[in-house]
Amino acid sequence: MSSSEWQKTACNLCYLNCGLEVKVENGRMVKVRGDRESPKSQGYLCNKASRIPYYAHHADRLTSPLRRRADGGFDAITWDAAIAEIAERVRTIHAAHGGAAFTLYGGGGQGNHAGGPHARGFMQGLGSRYRFNALAQEKTGDFWVNGRLFGSQTCHATEDIHHCDLLLAIGCNPWVAHGFVNARDQLNHIRKDETRKLIVIDPRRTETAELADLHIAVRPGADTFLMGALLATLIRRDAIDRAFLDEHTEGYEMVRDALLLIPVEAWADAADVTLADVSRCVDMILAAKAMVVRVELGIQQGVNSTLNSYLEKLLIMLTGSFGRPGTNQLHSWLVPLWMNTPGEFHPVTGVEVIGGLLPPNSFPKAVLSDHPQRLRAVFVDSNNPANTAADTHQVEDALRALELLVVTDVAMTETAAFAHYVLPASSQFEKTEFTLFNFEFPTNYFHVRSPVLPALPGTLPEPEIYTRLARAVGLLPADKDLAALRRAALRSRSDFAKAFGRFMKENPNAAPVAALVLYNTLGATLPDRTAPAAVLWPATQALAARSPQAVRRAIDAPAAVPDEMLGEALFDAVINKRQGTAFAHHDLEDVWSFIEYPDRKIRLAIPEMLDWLARLDPAQVRPSPDFPFILAAGQRRMYNANQIFRDPAWRRDDPDGALLVHPQDLAALGSQDGDWVAVESDKARLIVRAQADDSMRPGQLALPHGFGQAYPSADGKRLTNGPRINLLTACDNRDPIAGTPYHKHVPVRLERATAIETLEAEENSRCIHARVAAE
């Protein structure tokens, strides 16, 4: 076996995007291994990444643009016809209603980012200001809090888990969900080192909790009360880092006064946690020399999610666990994933726009409202709101009501089934891609990867799709007008920089589509078909000007490289290193420069959060008598991933997306492990396979994400594999500030399935898995 058979790329299943090598034979990916030359992941490979060929090659790939018929079916059409017809409908809607009638939903899925700037450029050219994105289903409460603490919503905290002596993991299970570099290796290092400790706060005894020195099985939905009790205990013991607070923060006294009002015993009781465990947790925090706090969707999609993000940050700040080795830090960006939009509100829905993003929970109202600026045309890119947004039926109603719905994806998704036009994209391994979730400190990495597979005939990469659309609509200068820029780029980068500056000054209307201009000019000169990465060129110039020493250290730039050429040297490193490269290496003191307030101090007191804290009532955690169970909708497991994995054959276990139930709850129902049961919310009733699991708390249930997808069976029918969990969820079960859904806290009841429901579910499962077995 020659080394030339292996090609470098990156994983697309979680935001770590670990470096991979894939073996390609006859145009198909046949083996996957970790890339030992990756400076970030250094050969690490999880069980999910080894199954990536099931994403790249499956029976539901799209190979032609599709136009919806009046009867709901689709006809295959040419690319020229699709682009011309979409452009005509865009012009008509825009002339009548303006740019506010348009929005982008998505703009890059997991590991699928290179098309995002080009999609956003097209929409900005139309005058569309905001977009919907999965980040606003998870993280915008955290962004909002960061904006108030650090001065900008683009300030984002990360974790130095590699050097901590205490990892406090709240609402996350990194053994399965990862979330930081080489997660399983790092957890094993902590487990084997007697001087290092692990605390896990999670209702379930997760795989990570099995490794913990202390697992606190908090009541579902009561994380706020537990964190409040921990903070109040720290204050009452006077066990806070006053030196840190005095030097680096403002507003501690207001926070202290609010926390002193917390009745610790009552809040611990609300969380169903003993005072002894609260005290033990605080003791371990105080004994640590370097604590790092890691959180995830367990609290970011839980009750009081934005307040949870605030209390999490207070745990970090009051203990001085920030800006030191082994603690939490801020990090630099090459390209920020979101914007800073403090105090902006969407005129149709009234929701706050955070990071430039609108919460998917507000999507139906944005379409179905009678407001004159309601949405009429939506472009969905690498996203599947019909499966992933709350309240499936309302989302479907909104999709049906649109005057124009264009879906760009690799497969016939549940959202694509409602589209007027479906545009087939090349897969993430058939085109140039790059990573954008770059959250490391002190060294931060970026990975541009060129195609490792030939594009499926009939498909196009997203930058090409949006180029054609922008040209047809009249947003992008004609090719002949860009020719001079292309010639300048072929001569030299410095000639291109001058020509590009002149061009943008002379053509101010081209500013919104600058990404597409770069793709069609500078992109033509880049190696290995990496034209979509041309959009990174301005970012490398800006970072080199902002943090020259950090860039020099990262790329090991010789002293002879002058500062004015440092951005070009960084761009070359990013473009040419197929295993990825460091783009910044910071000193610890740089953390404080990332704070956007002029005095570089953290603003601890956020009045809205302190008022919210004062209004909390422990009675809110009591279950409803009508819906006595709490469902975590969207659990991460060993063999589930995001919605891009559509082939059911990829899963080695849990083929039906089973409902995890504590054995005593299953016995009380009169059911057994493996039976079909009914989960019912106030929105819908789902029939699911039950799996007895004593790691669950009694009264707690869990269904996985990544299921509920239709896939063609052997006879051509489309069968849905596993539960469509968002049939159960509600748009209004969400955070009052960020609009993030409470997917980890869905009130439901549990019943036995009827004989007919059981028969239908069993037959559907049999047909799906018979097809998998045949393959």
C-alpha cells in the first residue's frame, strides 16, 4: 500500500473537525484513519469518524436540480433552467417586498463551511440582514452573556482541559459528544492521575460520569438552582478570589448581594442534591489549583438556559479560574462564526437578534405573521429545519406558506420535500472545505482541505451555485468586469491587493458580494481546487495586522518577513498545508486584550440576570401531573450524529433510536426492554422502541438526535428511520431572552403502545433494517 492512496481531509461530524486520512479506490472512500500529521488532533479518531464513508456514498444523493410540480412531486431540470427560474422569482419578490422578505436558513452545516460566506454574500446582496442557524438553537444565550461580560458577543470562552487539575463538566458528556480536542484521551489522563479530579453534574450517570470523582445527579431542569447553591456557598464561605476580582472585574458587590439572598438548602432540595454533595463540590473547587468549567447543551438547551450560561461564568470568575494555565480563556478568531449585534430586535417576531442570528423557534412566526416585512422567500443551505427545529407541524406550515423555498443539499431532506427548487450540492469530501469552529488557546488552528473524491455528476459546490444565482439576479459583476482582477491575481498577490482595493472603491454595490468576487478572481490562482478559500484572504491580513506576534509564532515566520507581508505568509500557510496549520499562538497576557471594554475588565453584574435570579421559584421544577416525565430530546450517543448522516446502515447499534427509560419506570408501565411504547407531549404522540437503562434518573427519558429521516427502501418507498423528535416539542418552550429551545426539558407522559401502533412500528423497522442487511 503506497502512501499516495491516502488523502488528507477532516471529520465533519462535530465541530472539532479532527484531521483524517482517507483511502480512496475507484472514486470511493473505503477506509478512514486519524491523521498523525494534524497539528491539532495528532491522529485521534473516534468511532463515529470511521463510518464517514456512509455519508459520502449512499442511495439518497441528489444528482440533478429539481422543480416542484403542482401535485407535490418533482421534475429533474437543468442547472441553467433552475438558476434562471429561481432568479426570475427572486427579482419579482424583491421588487414587491424588498430584501426583508428574504432570509438564509443555515449557510453551512457541520464541517460544511466554505459555502457559508458565499451564501451570506448572495443574501446580503439582496438586502437580507439576518439569518436562522443551528447555533441559535444552542449557543446564543451564551453569546448574549458573553457580550455583556466581555463587551462583544464574539468574545467566546474556551477551556484549557489539558492542564487543569479539576474539570467541572456541567450538562455534557465528552466521552461520547467530545467537544474538546482528543476528549477521550484527556479524560483518561485525568482518570489515571491522582492529582487531577473530575466533577460531573448531569441527571444521567453518563459515560463521563462513570469516570468522575463526584457525580451529582441533578434533577432535570434544576441546574440553575444547583449552580446558584454552589455560588451562594462560595460567597458565604468567603471563598472567592478577591485579588482576581479586584484586578480584572467590576460589579462584584452587586453579584455578592444577589447571591447572598439564595436559600441554599431550599435550592439544593429543588435540585434534589444533598447539602453534603454541595459542600463536597465546593471543597473540591477550592482545593483545585486550576479549575476549568466545561458546559454543553445539557444547560444550553435546558430550563433558564441564558441564566445558566451566566451562572456558569460566575463559577469561573468568582474562583479566579480564568486567564491562567488549566482554566478557561478567551480565544482569537481567524473568521468569527457570528456577529456582534447587541440590542437589535427582529421587526416581525420581536425576538432579540443575537450574533446576527434569529432563533429557529421564531421561524414559523416570521413566515406566518401578517407583518408587512414577513418572510416570503427562504434559501435553506445544508440545514433541515423540518426535522431539527421545534414544533415540526408549525415549521411545515411555514415552509408551505412561502412564495419561494430553495433548498441546497446533498440529499432529499425532509425540508427539501417542501421546496419549490432543490439544488444538489457536492458532498463535503467532493469539494474544498475548511473548518470554522476554531476555539483553542493558546494555539489556534485552521484546516483548509481540498477535494478527496470526484464530484458526483450533476452536483455543484455551493460557491459555484451562489455565483450563478448572483449573476442571474444581477448582484455580481459580469465575468468580463472581473477579468482585470483575475489577471492581477495571476501576476502577484500585491498587484491583486491594489486592484481589489480599487475595484471595491469603484463598485460599492459589490461590497455585499465580496466573497463571490474573491472566489471568482483570487480563487482561480489557488492550488488544489481551493478557490472557495479565497474568502479567507482578507481575514489573514486583518489577523496579521491585529496580532502580528501571535501569527509569527504560529507559522514560524522568519524575522526577514516584514509586517506588511505577514498576512500573505499566513494566507499561504492556511491555503497550502493540507493537514491544517496553527494560525495564532498567544501568550497568556493576550487573553485580556480580547476583552472589548476599553479598560479590559469583565462586567460581572448583568441586571437582567440578577433580576431573573431573584424571581426564581423552586416550585418550577415540579413535574406536571399531566406530563410527569421529562424528556431530553436530542441525546448524543455512540452511533448518532447530525442530520447529514442519512443512511441507516451507518449505525452499529441503536438502529431504531431507542427511548432510554429507567427500569422501574418501564416496569411500572407494564412494559419490557425492547417493547414499543408511546411518548406523548401536548403536541404529538410518538411510538418508539424502549430501552431499559439504569443510568437514567427515574422520571427522566431520552431520545437521540439524528433520526427521523426518510430514506429509500429497496422497493423505492421512503421509510422514516427512528423518531422525529420535534413532533413532540413546542416553539414557545424556549428561553425568554435567546429563544433557544428547552429540548433537554420536554414534559411528556409515557404509555404502552396499542397493538396496532406496535404492529406498524415493528413492520416499519423490519423493512428499514432488511434493506440495511441486504446492502
